[in-house]
Amino acid sequence: MTKLKIAVIGYGGMGSYHANTILAKEKDLFEVVGIYDIDSNRQAHAIQDGLPVYENLEEVLKDSNVDALLIATPNDSHKELAIRGMEAGKHIVCEKPAVMNPQEFHEIQKVIERTGRTFMVHQNRRWDPDFLILKELYENKEIGEIFQIESRVHGANGIPGDWRHKKEHGGGMLLDWGVHLFDQLLWMIDSPIKKIETDLSFVLGNEVDDGFFSYITFENNMKVLVEVGTTNYTKLDRWYIKGTKGTAKISDWDLTGEMVVSKETQSVVHPTPIKAGVGLTKTMAPPSEEATTKKKLPKGHEMNQSFYQNFYHVVKNEEEPLVKNEEVLHVLTLMDNILTR
Amino acid sequence: MTKLKIAVIGYGGMGSYHANTILAKEKDLFEVVGIYDIDSNRQAHAIQDGLPVYENLEEVLKDSNVDALLIATPNDSHKELAIRGMEAGKHIVCEKPAVMNPQEFHEIQKVIERTGRTFMVHQNRRWDPDFLILKELYENKEIGEIFQIESRVHGANGIPGDWRHKKEHGGGMLLDWGVHLFDQLLWMIDSPIKKIETDLSFVLGNEVDDGFFSYITFENNMKVLVEVGTTNYTKLDRWYIKGTKGTAKISDWDLTGEMVVSKETQSVVHPTPIKAGVGLTKTMAPPSEEATTKKKLPKGHEMNQSFYQNFYHVVKNEEEPLVKNEEVLHVLTLMDNILTR
């Protein structure tokens, strides 16, 4: 198998993670041939990390040894880099969010058509094990038909450093984390969105959102809550999932959680009223022991290929992309509607 | 102190809880002089419980020994019972929701004005210890200024029995539990509502809602999420509370929970990136150990009087009511807007 030679553009947190961790796992298929960053400190870091460094972008684009670029720069620079790359004959892996808005993506799509290059956005969280547990539950119906999904990521560290604080660079948490959370759910749920209500949070006083809260109703009546918070000193569960026969929680990245399923006993088992606050409640009492059973969370839907394995075979015209550009455009359009409302 | 003589109208779950538990604690101030229920089985229950029983409503209203009525009947009968009671000279404690809609409440208010009787709605969950912890946090600012409150009650037993399944009787979970959750927050938050979005749930296929989800923005920018679910086999925390300096959770009626507060150290303590799913994140990493501290939840705001102690003194013209009728009307109007939208 001929390896694909890839150059990494942008050597910040994500660029170096691609070069040294993700691509390092795919050594049979990829070779990292060099790095380019406009910041000389980061160039120096790359050299320290033992990676070849290009003097400038033109050098990368002219290098006929380079088959593909990984773009991991601030969001407002993706479009130009991707277009110049494809025009120079390179295939592209682009960090998320792909671009600033749907208009920019249309420009990219035209260049894809003209050049025939592969352009794939690194929506890597489709491979997150916690999400793949949800996906398996969604398909195997262990808790019945799923009708409500709550997806939360909570942190207490504010918006991460530098350009993500700036609107002009495509900062803010909707674009940074929302793009993952919407992508996961829109990819899985095979129904159009009927209604979406979003509230952006600005409690930290930045010009970009420090989190958001979205409530989505799909045409098939699925309800989805998506929340990102960066001022949450203690967290709620990563996933809360309601099905017609049970409820599941995936608490954290460590995949702890629980799943409680109705036993569907023929005879109705009445709950015992509990004292709740200063009142009594049967409604909010736990279901009686005989009525439900605790189960282990499933292992998670299996993905046959990693992102980069798939990218490799798409470039070789052997596979369909697992992250399709129309899906990327769908999420960009959704976020753009929220931001420009 | 002259005791108030009270008759209980409706001897279902709530009526018997008032007669045998709540009023039994207030024996210095109240005497339960009799019960009336239209259902002969319930009349028989009252007799078994050692309580005197009236033959019919007229007998209660004519009994000059009765100072006050406790109305704990289906919601659609509250208005007529309250009005007839006040016209017969009785003071009224009425179960929640007071009546079916704001129009009915206006009719009641006219009779209050004309007769000068006391009419108080049993919004007892203002005394719930979990809510009083929130109220103390809201006032003492231990987690800074609170800017987001999430109030959830989750059960898995569906809508409770008989009339609460019927629209004509004022059934459904918005009226049954929503009335408490909205009342608590609207009482505490001293700001008008700017926007409310509500989604009623009908997953159980009843003609009334089996739960709901409301997202409220107040004029002072407080964000509130209120949720009631009756198909939740495992629960989220009762309260999730975000302040400018920390976050608190009150998990359940047993008052377990946690509170994590920023140490506000002068030097910025950077979090360590964590592996989250297939990606890396600094944003969603826990704050570093040096940056936060865990604290115990406070004991809760103290209420000087119980509901019935206050009612007693209001009847005697010695106190202002702790549950004011304009507050009750406010919540009724809010719920009516949701139901008739």
C-alpha cells in the first residue's frame, strides 16, 4: 500500500495532536512529511519534536511529495488554506468547524468539484466511545424506542486560550464544541429538524459565547437537548437518554453510567408513596423493585474504520467518506442560523 | 388561643394527608371537625380513621362550628367549593392548582373582596428543605450571584391515578407538579419573565401532558430550566445551580448533593488537558485541584412559620399571608398561556 504523505498546517494543540498521536497510530497508511506554522515558536516546537519544518506555505504547496494537508489553524483561515491546497493538488483533512459559515463552505464545494480532490472534516467525535454507546442503544432498542436525548459537556475552565475568544477568528463554544455535539446527533437521527430554540451564554463577558443551550424537536418527534457550559464547577451527566422502556445515563468520558429498564410485568406494580420535601408523592417515588431492572450499558456501536483509515480509502477511491460534506454543511447552516438570528 | 375548626372536603390522598399528618402537627391551632367526600368509600375510610363525617356539603356549610375548609378535591371543583364556602362564611385553604385558569381565579378574588374571608392556596413546596437550600444559596451568595437554576422532578410511574388523567378535571403534570416548581422560582426570583419556551410531553398517550420542559429567561437575565418527567427510570439531580463563583447540586429529597466553589486564587491555575472520547480537551477538563474547593451545602433558609401557622394568623388578621393570591394568579396565568397557546 502506498502511504499518503501528509503535511500539517498549524502546530498548536490540535496540529501537534494529529502529528504526534492520531497520525502516529496510522503509520501503515500515512507519513507526516512536514509541519508549517506562521508562528516561529511553534515551528521551533515542531523541530524539537523531531519533525521537518517548511519555511513557508508556498514551499508546502509546491512540494510534489505532499499528497494531503491537515489544516489545524484558526477557523477563519481554513477556507483559504483548503482552497489553495486543493488547487495545488492536495487532498485535505480540515479541523472542525470546517469554515466560518455556509457561504464559505459553498466556495470550498466548488473547488472540490473543479479539482476532484478529497476534502474531509475531522468530525472525530463520531468515534467517541460514549457516543457509540448511545448509537448502539438507539439501534438495538434495549431501552425501547429512544425519544429524548440530552447531550451535555460541562467544564469550569472558561473558553480556551487565544483566538477562540475572538469573533473574527470563529471563536466561541457553539463553533468549538457545538459543532461536535450537533454533528453526532444529526448524523444519527434520520429525521429533519422541525424546531430549534437556542440560548447562547455570555456570562464570562467575552465577545463570543462561552456556552449554549439548544432544544431541538425533530419531525419524527425526537426531542434533543444540547448544552455546552464552561462555568460548571460540578457536572451533570454527559448523556441522559430516555426510551419507551427505560432510561440510560452515560456519566462521563470514562463510560461510567447506568441503565434502568422496565420489566414490563403483566400485573401493574404500584409504587409506594414517598415523603418528598414537605409533601407526599407517588408520582415521583422510585418504581417498585419488582418493576425495573438495572442493566449494564452496552459496549457501543462498532466503527470498522478510523477517521484516517477512511480518509485514506476515500482518497484512493475505494470508499465513501464516513464524514460527508453535505452533513458538514447541514451543521454549519444550523449554527449559522443560531449565530446570525 | 382559640383553635380554628376546619372541615376537610375531599378525602383522597391529599385530604387524608392534611387531616392526619399536616393538621395533626398543628393541634394547638386547629381542630379537624369533620370530613366530607362525595365518594362513600372515602367517607367509610374517614370513619375508619376515627374522623367525624358529614352527610353532604350543605351540612358542612351550615355548620356554624366550622371556621374553615380545606379543599382537596379534583381541580375543576375547587372554584365552586371555595366560593360556596366563603359565601357561607368559611375561610379557605385550597389545594394546588387553585383553579383551572386565571378567569376562575378572578371570580374567586371577587368573592374574597365581597366576603372578607381568607383564601390561601397550599403551595406547601415553598417549605421544601431542598428548595430552602437553594433559597439560602440565592441569598447568601456562597457560590456567587446565581444566574442559572435547573429544577427537575423525575419519576417513572406515569401520571398518578384517576382524575389527573382527564383534561376536564384539570389533570396533567404541568398543573400537578409544574404549579409547585414555577411557584417556588417565581416567588424567589424578583424579576419579571422576559421569555418562556415550553414543550409539553405526551409520550404516554394521555389527553393531558405527562411532563414538560420549560426554559425561562427573566428580565434580570436569570435563566431557569424547569422539567417534570414521569417516564424517567433513572433521575437527574433535583436542582442544578450555577453561580458566578461555583456550582451546586441538590441531588434528591434526601438533600444529598455537592457544592464546588472557585478559590479565586490570584494566579491563574491552568487545567491539565484530558483525553475525552477520541479527542483531547482542556476546556472540559476538571479545574485543577488548587483552583476549587468542595463545600457542604448550607442548611437552608429558615421559615419562621409553617403554612398552617401562617394561615391561622392571617385569619386572625395578625399576619400577611406567606402565599399571596397575586402570586398564585401569576403562576396560573403562566400555565394557562402554556396550555392554551
